[in-house]
Amino acid sequence: MPEIYRGKQETISQYEGEKDFKEKYARLGKKITDNVKTKIGGVKATDPEYWGLREVLTEEEVDIGLTMKLRKWYSFDDLYKKNQKQFSREKFKEVLDLMCVHGIVEYDYGDHYDDNGPTQKERGEIRYRLSFFVPGSAELFNSSVDRVDKAPPVASFFERMTFLPLEHITSMVRPGGDGIGMHVIPVEKEVSMHNEALDIEKISYWLKKYEGHLSAGICSCRYSRAKLGEGCTDDVNDWCIQVGDMADYTVETGRAHYITTEEALDILKRAEENGYVHQTTNIDGEDHIFDICNCNVQICNALRTSQLYNTRNMSKSAYTAEVDRGKCVACNRCVEICPAGAIKLGQKLCDKNGKEIAYPKQILPDKIRWGKYAWDENYRDTIRVNTHRTGTSPCKAACPAHVPVQGYLQMAKEGRYDEALALIKRENPFPAICGRVCNKLCEDACTRGTIDKPVSIDEVKKFLAERDLHADTRYVPRKIINNLTGEWKQKIAIIGGGPAGLSCAYYLAERGYHPTVFEKNEKPGGMMTYGIPTYKLQKDVIEAEIDIIRELGAEIRCGVEVGKDITIQELKKQGYQAFYIAIGCQGGRLPGVANETAEGTDIAVRFLKEALSNPDQKMDGNVIVVGGGNVAIDCARTAHRFHPDSVSMFCLESRETMPASKQEIAEAEEEDIAIRAGWGPKEVLVDDKGHVNGIVFKKCLSTIDPETGAFSPKYD
């Protein structure tokens, strides 16, 4: 999705381009901005430096701001001396306090900290400064929900001031960020396992230094980008941690609340679980920060400066991750969670033809003349591309669920059964079910099959998934919730309790929601329950895997048909805010011949469902099944269990091209089911009571049009 700047009408400022131009606002904007264009050419009414300030500041605040130098500390008395001709001392204090509340002015108490924490018990003298726009006032204008809701255009102001000043200079930024914006801090426990680290690269160092002066408040990026119409699913509260005197400032101006070191560590841990990036402020030298942000690349204005402009130094960490090729099993976990999309899956050794792969390298700004053509406006989508164009392991690519087959095979080989099962369930909540009915496309694609036989992938999956059938060994994933206040309260309705609906419930519950599944049948599972015969898939296997979804917190209501027993409008009145429609494909397609709906005929879906509800029924006479796929074989083998005189299958395709798998065909013939290939129905015959008593077939010569490739049967 390309970058957007104005997603909603409410974020357009009423002051943008106003004819009643307030020159003093433009002068203050020019003083603060680091946008070269407006710094040199001046600020106009159409520029965010103008209308952003107009949205928030009174003229009295602007007057005081014009007497201050940028980022220079002033005592109250020194600043009052500059403004005493215009204000009484009391009025000046009132306006200055308002400037601090708005965020155009910051204050601190002298910044008395060293490596071991605060150096004095009593607060120092308060001092004030005019801050940058970013980090600074543009961010502080967006630092609470009520501030943004009161003046929505400040969201556009913040977005513009992280964009316009940087678009011309990011390509010149050296490693480390050149004191611009933010600095990425690695996950400390991962660094300490393998490397030495400077104190300033450790979160624990900063928490110790500012102990007792920590606060947490909303993430300005998360809320402002949501206001622009391009937010993410995170709750906005408490992801940003302020430290030192900035913590005191944010609490005292109604932006945040104090937290303990333990609470800060919990926030940081939860951020790491969600794959967020730790960033510290980078503009005051190596011994001072005022923020620790936990950034989501989907909406972070700071991370955007490297991703959008394709200039990695803007957010480059001091550490570079390296892959141990000997240990990597290509499980894809690091690829999926990497916020910058820095890792891609490929071939470990060569492609399946033995050719060594040459992977592309990232072009850096210091190699060519940089410009818009080198930007990546679609970076949110780009970083989600998990593989190189050459692809990855054939088994994973062939799997309809894209389960990392090679990863769980290696884990199983090493005896890491729980990890292997967890890896499967990241992509497929029903491994035990699929282990029994999977059509094994992964094995068809397995390159080992070009030598002798493919790896028995499905049997390994079935073995691992057996753990899910027992309460003491089954895998229930730990919830990873992007909400620091607890699990989500929003009510979500899932209409349909088949594989799609239950998968939706599984992944929503894993993220901390409590969805409700509405299923019209007596049991959940959809086609897993009602469409797959019991001889192939035992119902206790289905129940065992559905029980895990219940344990995660999903509610399943059976016997409720939405649209008949209750409507979506009624569900909305009950507080449901989101709906996932997963009603499936429950019908069948008839061949379009005479008497095709006569008594004694049926479609596969209905027949298999009724067979489950009446497993002891008897069938008289001969049974004809029209079709050549796996479902047709399911019907034939199910009918065989009801003891008719005979069961025969007729299909359009030849024996070599009929869609049923070879294994299914062999199992059907072992049960004396006759398979007649190359025949299509012409007419269903009925007796004088309208009951079927025969069927006429015609010879099918071909099923596919050679010119178009479309399904177009031709008959003799």
C-alpha cells in the first residue's frame, strides 16, 4: 500500500492556505523546522509548519516562543525577562504552563543522573526549552487521545514533519543515524548470549540510570496514524516509555503515568513477543535519552524513514544478525517476525536442478545518485515478502497452507516434538485432521522423489499431531497480545464453524480475542465433520483439535443459523463489532440432464452428511456414483458400507486423468467398487412413480478444450 498523507477529511486543517495569514506563526514555524525548503524559502500558509501550529497554539504562546532559541534551556526568570514587557509574571506563568501542556515547550529539572541512577534526591530548578518538531512538539501534540481527538489535523502535522525534512537528506545519513531521530536497540538477552555490548546498547542500562523516573503513555505514531486511516491493530496505550525528567514532564502535563522498573521490563518483553523494535532517542549524545519506544514498522514514523526512503542507516542497529547456515532449518519464524523484512527464504544449497543461486544485494545510497525512483512506497507490503523470487523449499511451496515442512522435519529429527508441532500450527490449526486426509502435495514436490522416494512427510506430521489428541501432550499456543491492558474486549462473530471459521477463531483467540462461532449444525467442524467419512477421519480427532480452540477462549454455539435464528443486525445490537463470514460451499453441482432431481438421486454433500447421521441404514439395489474425484470415491465407499447389491463409479475423465488420487482409487477397488472411466451422464431414467430406476451414459472423448484449456467435455 503506497504512503498516504490524508486518509480522512477530519485531518485536513481549517487553517491550511487561510487568507488571513498570521505571519508570527510562520516565523515560529521557520525557527523550529528542520525542513531545508521552508527554512530557506520561508513558511507559507499551506505548509504544515504553519497550520500545525495554528491548530494548537494561541497568539500569546507564539509570542513567547519567538523569544526563545531552539533547544536552549532557560530558567523561569531568564525567560520572563525576555517577555516582561508583554506579560505580568502571573500571566506569563499561565501562558508558559499552557505551552508545556500543549507541548511546544518542554521542561526538566536539571537532568541529574549518572550510570547508577539519580544523583540527588531533591528536584533541581525547573528549566524550559523550545523543542524540535520531531522529536518534540509535533509528537507531543499527538501524545494523548484527547489531544488528537480535539484537533485531528495534528495527526497530519506529525506525519508531515517526519516526512518533509527527511526526504532530501536520508541518503546522506551515515551508520548510527548522525544524531537524527531514533536509534535501534537490540533485544538484550540475544546480544548478551553471543556478543559484548556497550552499556548504551542495553535497555537495562537506561532503566537503571533513570530508575524512579519512568513513565508510560500512548504511542503517538499508533494513534495518529490510525486517525489518518492507516493504523494497525495494536492498542495504543503504554508502548512508549519516557525516562528521566521527561517522565516527570509527561506525567505532570497529563500525557503519561509513572511505572516501576518491573512494569517497564514487562512492557519491553511484551513488545519483543510481538516483534516490535526498541528505539531510543538519538539527538542528545550518547549519555542521554528521554524515550524508549517499542515500534511497529506498520505505523512507526521513525522506522518509516529508513523503509520508505530505502536508506537503512536511519534505523540501523549497531548489530547485524547472521544466519548459521548449518543450523538453519528454514522454519521461517525469523523471516516472518523481522520488522524490516531483512531476511528472505531461499535455497540453502542450490535449486532442485543443482544450480547455485545468486541472490540480489541491496543497493545502498552511497553507490548511486539517490532519488524518488529508489524509494519504496510499498514498503509495508515489501517487507512481508518472505521468499526470494527463486522460491524456497518445494515442499513448503506446494503445501496449500504453506507449512514450513523442512523446518518441522528437522525439529522432529532432533526430538524437538513440541517445537515441531508448534511450527505446524502457526500455519495450520488442524494438523491431526490433515495428517489423516491430506493429499500430500508436499510429497509430490519433494526433490528426494527424483532420486528414489519422497520423504514420508505426512506420516511425520501425523506422528507429531498425535500429541494434540491427549490432554497432557497437546499444544495450546501461548497468547501473544498487542494490548498491554489485557485481552481484547471487542466482540467478534464468526458465521460458520467449518475449517475456515474455526481457523479464524483459533488465530483470533491466539491474539487475545474471544470470538463467538455460530454454527447451524449440531456439531462444529463443517466438512471435516459432515463431509469426510468416519472410516477416513475419526470424529474424536476433530473434537480434540476443536477443544484446543475452546481452551484458547473461543465460544462455539451450535444449532444457530445466522440469518434465520438470528440476524447480523441483532448481533450488532448485542455488541458484536466485526463479522467473519465462513459459510462454506455446501451445495453441489448437477450435470444438467433429464430427471437429475428424481427421487433416489442425491448430491455428494447431502449424502455424506445424512450418512453420518444414520450410519446403520441399508441400501437396496445398485448404486451409481457420477464423478471421478476423491469426494466421489468417498460417496462410493460410504455407500458400500450400507450393503447395496453393487457400487459403480462413472467419470468423464480417462483412468489416467481422473482427479482422484491413486491411493483413493486403489482403496475403492479393494472394496470391489467398479470404476468406469470416460463416461458422462445423458439421462436419468425413472419409473411411473418418478423414482429413479436407471441411468444412461454417453462416451466422453475429451474433457479439456486443447485451444483454451477450459473444461469442455466432448462426447461420441
